[in-house]
Amino acid sequence: MALKVKAREKKLQFSKEGPEFWRYVMVPDLYSTLDQDKVIKEAAIRSGVSEGVMQACWKGAGEVIKAWATEGHSVALPGLGNMRFGLSAKAVADVNDVKTSLITTRRIIFTPTVALKDELANTAIQITCYDRNGEVVKRVTSADPGTVEDPEGESTENSGSQNQSGNQNQATSFALTITKSGTGTSSVKNDSEETINSGDSLASGANVYIAVTPAEGQIPTATLNGTNISLTENDGEYIGTFQMPAQASNLVINSGSDSEEGDQN
């Protein structure tokens, strides 16, 4: 058994007049959805009960999960993990600014069991690489460490954008603070070429692309949490990319040396 991933060569262009960059972007290669009838049929075979009984149990369990999860409980999914309600929201310093409009998304959070995480960690990943013409140019079996994101762990704690369940503060996405300085221009976008603004919440591992046109005669810099991001120059524009860490992060872009103070965008 192996998980399949596609790495497609994708064009990145941050403005209509700007240069084009091509990067290989990896996404899971998902099969068609296994529908409920098929799941019930397979579960009935493996458990030795009739499909009718399994259907009734499945429906009853679903109603229990829906009822208790929407009351704020973390509900166990036997053999799989647990599910709970969560949210992402912007943080504010003044209690008078707290209001429901700060909530950006409501979430359903699934936390897998140790056994399920171990199964995922030990499953190989096969990557198929496609060039810009759709031709297969490489196949490789990944040798990644098999790290599985843990929403319960300290590494996913986020002080800037929190998911809450009962008295717990959990996060599945993390706030990215963007500070810009210099007299040049810069933009920050995602895989869909949508602009990322300061304070937006991003999923851990999400691709982030930076494009900087520096002030004349200047070389721009960019850092993420104090670590330099490599910028590649092409026809006067500098391009860089990184993956969002599993924590609230600070991106600092300097488009040219000057005395102006940074502002957040």
C-alpha cells in the first residue's frame, strides 16, 4: 500500500506584466469518494452482521456524533479518533473589540488515534512528477520521516489564531503576520494566486509565494521567524517560497534599504 502524490509544474505570475516562474507543486492524488453504501457493505462483511443492522448502527452513531459535537463535546469515533468543533479567529488586544465578526471560519476537527497515525506514518508515498505539458518526467518513492501533524501537540499551539473546543485551545491553521518595509513593492500569495494579507490564517504546510520588486539599486530580503528566505531574481523581480509552519509566524519583507518603518498589510 502507498499514498500517491502528484507534483505538477505550475506557472506562477504575480502580476500581468511580471515574469513567469515555474515550480513543481505537490498535491495528494485522491481516488473517487468511497460512498456510504460501499462503506456499510464492507463493514457488514468484516463484522459478520447484516447490512440492515450495520445501516441502522451507522445512522444512529452519526446522529449521536452530530448532536454531541454541536454542543461542544469532543466525541469519540471508535477505532479512529475523536471529533470536535473548532474555529479560527483574529486576535485583538482590547476586549471591547471582541465580536463574532473576528471569527473567520468554523471547523470540524478530527484527531486520529495513535494506531491510525502510526499506520499513516508507516505508509510509503509515491510521487509522480508532471511537467508543464502534462508529461510524466519522474517517479520517486519519498523518504520523508513520516511525521504526522498532531492537533493536540504543542507544535500546533497557536496564540494568534485559535480553535476552541470546551476549555481547550487548539489550532489547525495559524496566523501569518506580514510586515513590509522599503520603497519597493511586494506581494504574498497562495497556490491559487490569491493575495495573503497580514493576520490571515493558513494551514500548516500551505505553500506561500513572495514576489518583490525592490527599490532601484537595492536587493530585497525576506525572513520567516528570523530565518532568511531565498529570493531568486528574474528581470528585476525577486521570487521566494516557503511552507507555512505549524505555528503562528512572522514574515518580514524589506524591498530596499531605507529609513521607513515597516507597516503591516
